[in-house]
Amino acid sequence: MRVRKARLPDAAAIHGLIRSLSYDGTLLPRSSAEIYENVRDFTIAETDNGEFLGCGALHLYGPHLAEIRSIAVDEKSQRHGSGGRLVEALLAEAESHNVPCVCLFTRIPNFFQHFGFAQVERTALPDKIYKDCANCPRINACDEIAMARGVLPDIAILGPAHVEEHLVPLQL
Ligand SMILES: CC(C)(COP(=O)(O)OP(=O)(O)OC[C@H]1O[C@@H](n2cnc3c(N)ncnc32)[C@H](O)[C@@H]1OP(=O)(O)O)[C@@H](O)C(=O)NCCC(=O)NCCS
């Protein structure tokens, strides 16, 4: 098994896996257009023969924060190390960008604890809230746990007024 950055031809397999896990809310649904547009965020795991096993994405908010998203391994290939290799590759990618904090929202915190993530208050991650939670129908009934690894950000780049050009001081 090996992990590598995704390329455009991987988009269909990535979309199929994410779609299969989004019906029950395990993963956030992502359209094929969104996968194509963001395919460079993705890393995939595959067999030595090139058979697709799983994927994960690293979304960069800015110099202060990145997020692991859409991480999944095909059900028949789980528990053989692919998920862990994907997390490690995404963490290395965040480090290569000098991003001091990586966050995620999950229902399986025990898996991510293996890789140094700890539970945090979701209010510590306002960019994530503005990007996804603000438009989510389950905003007041969310059962996901916010986790982070590294130094929590004291700035945010997104906001209600979509102030995207400048990092703004955090005001909660
Ligand atoms: C979560 C997921 C990506 C893990 O992939 P995987 O290939 O099975 O994981 P690995 O085999 O690399 O496991 C790494 C470690 O995590 C543990 N682990 C795996 N799945 C776990 C889970 N659901 N809960 C707790 N620990 C888990 C393994 O036992 C292993 O521990 P060990 O090294 O002490 O043996 C996979 O189960 C999956 O695709 N789940 C459905 C999608 C999902 O829930 N994604 C997360 C959304 S936030």
C-alpha cells in the first residue's frame, strides 16, 4: 500500500467513496464539481497495483489553520493501516506549509487521538464554523466532536462579513 497526492483521474473514485459515506452523515457530501476543483487538496491510498483504497484532504484556511476533511477508506480495506497513513501524510503536508494547527470535526475521536489530536471547544475554530457549520442544517444538533493538534489559532480569516483579504483578530 502507498499514499500519494491525488491527480485529476482519481476524482471519480474519491467522489464515489465520499458519496457512499455521506448518506448517513458519516462524511459531509461533496459534489463532483467540488472534488474536481479541490482535487489538489487530496491524498489517496492505493495498493501497489494502483487499486484505490481511500482518500483524505487537507484544506488550508491560512497560515494559522488547516483542516483534515473527507478522510475515508473503503470498507473492505479498513483496519490495515491506510487511514493512519493518510492522516500522517496530511499532517506532513500541513507541516510543509508551516501551519501550526490542524483541526477536524469527527464522530470517531478515538481514531484521531492515535495521531495527537485532542478535543477542543468548537468556538476555538471559528473559521471552520463559518465555512461549514453556519450553513449546516444540524448546526444546533451537531454530534461531531471538534479536535485539533498544535497551537490553537488566535486569529480567524473567515467571518459573517466574509472578510477574506485580511487576517482579523479573533473576537468571540
Ligand atoms: C476512520 C477510517 C478512515 C480509518 O481507516 P483505517 O484504514 O481503518 O485505519 P487504520 O487501519 O490506519 O487504523 C489506525 C489506528 O486507528 C484505529 N482505528 C481505526 N478505526 C478506528 C475507529 N473507528 N475508532 C477508533 N480507532 C480506530 C486502528 O485500530 C489503528 O490502531 P492501532 O495502530 O493501535 O492498531 C475508516 O475507518 C473509515 O473510512 N471510516 C468511515 C469514514 C469515517 O468515519 N471517516 C472519518 C470522518 S471524520
